[in-house]
Amino acid sequence: MSNWNHPLSMPNVIPPANIASMTAAMLTEIFSPNIIEGEYAWNVELAELESAVMVARLLGWDPAVAGGLCTFDGSGCYFYGLKYALTRVLGKDSRLTGIRTDGKVLVSQQGHYCKMNSTDWTGLGMNNIVNIETDDKTNCIDIEYLEEVMEELYTVGTPIISIICTMGSTDAFAVDPVKMVRELIEKYPNPTGFGQPFLYCDAFISWAWLCFKSYDIEKNPMQFSPRVKTAIKANMQAVKQMEYADAIGCDFHKVGWSVMKVSKQYWAA
Ligand SMILES: Cc1ncc(COP(=O)(O)O)c(C=O)c1O
């Protein structure tokens, strides 16, 4: 087996675990494997609520109306994001009648392949993904191309279910411009009878940069080098734009060992 704790081991985004956390994880699993169920869970449900509030605060969202849940992996968050999107755009009745509209999901061609899992699992269908071309230099979505696609869908009256911003693509760490995407959603609304396109951010890799929002980069109390300071500033400015999203997924298991999907406004999907 791979030794993730080896100092030379740095594959993708798999962090090492320390022995104390391995012991704690094993003990809790043996002591009570049912912690997902509120009645047996003591404060675990409370921890889920509190974590959602912490992430909402990091994003600058009102924690009184935001909500979140822990689920399985990045793909699980993506799946929940799309489920919320479908319910908002097609209406709550779609939960009873099923998905009968070929609404589109617009996402960077470099977005994670779980775009295929989630469109497949929800029954929307993988053919309804529209892959948006990316800029050669930044690897971010080409906003002009995105606008062309949105204008065309708007003209023919095809609803957009969701636009997904990849906030840190798996390899190149390309962060899509959320604010500009929000402006395009306002410019090209869905046809009458459909809810507005849902803006989901796949922030699996990047969410942690939000923590620097409150860091005084000029005083620099942690004494980061000028090179690191530049990176912190650029990444933090890019991920800060997630305040314009409807929901985000953040993957604490890559840089913190657990996953959470947080919505700006919480409602049952
Ligand atoms: C940007 C991004 N989104 C989503 C995922 C999917 O996460 P998971 O493999 O935890 O389902 C990954 C995983 O590497 C990812 O890098």
C-alpha cells in the first residue's frame, strides 16, 4: 500500500493522516457505527449544523438562512447541487412527475468528470451537459463562449438547469469567474415557467483559501514570503467570488478529511 505519510509522497490531493486521528476514527467506528442517525449521534448532528454555519460565514452568507449537509465525497455534493438545481428550475412537482425537460448543465470542459455521474444519476442525462471551452492561458471557462451558448439557449427557449463554476480544477487549479457568470444569469433568464439557473461552485480544492479573507496580508503576522503572499492574495480574491453562488461543495477530505455541501438558502429538495 502507498505510504501517504512519506515525506516524498505528494500525489494529487491525498493528505497524510496522523496516528492520533487514525486511532480516533477507528475507535468511534467500533464504538458506534451509526453516528449518521440523529438519535444515536449525540452531538454529531450539531457538529454538521455548526460546520455549515462556519462555512456560510466564510463565504459571507447569512448563517440564519444558509444550510449545509455532510455527504459522500465530491461527487455526492455535485449530485446534491444538481438535485437542488432541478427542483428550483423545474419546480417541486418534478419530484413527483420526474424529469421531462431537456434543460442544460453548463460546465467547464475541464470540470471534474462527476458532472457525468450527477447528470446520469438524477435522470437528466449526460447528453444535457454543455461543455464550455476554456481559455488557453488560465484554463478558466471562456466567458465569451459561455455568453454565446447562453444567448443561443435563451433565443430558442431552452432552460438552463445549472451553471457550474469549477473553483480549482483538479490539476491546473483553474478558478472560474463566478461574478461574471452571475451577471450573465441575470442577463439571460430562463423562459417563463422555469426557475432561474442555479449557480453551483465545485470548490473541492479551493475552499480553504477563504480562510485568508480575514488575514491581514500587509502586516503578514505569519511571515509568508512575498511569493506566497502573492499567491494567497490572488487565490483568495478568486474564491471570494463564491458569495455570488447559490451553493458550493467543499471537500474537507482533501484538505481536511470530510465533505460538505452548503446552500445560500436552505430548503428541502
Ligand atoms: C475539482 C473536483 N471536483 C470534484 C471531485 C470529486 O470528488 P470525489 O472524488 O471526492 O468524489 C474532485 C476529486 O478529485 C475534484 O478534484
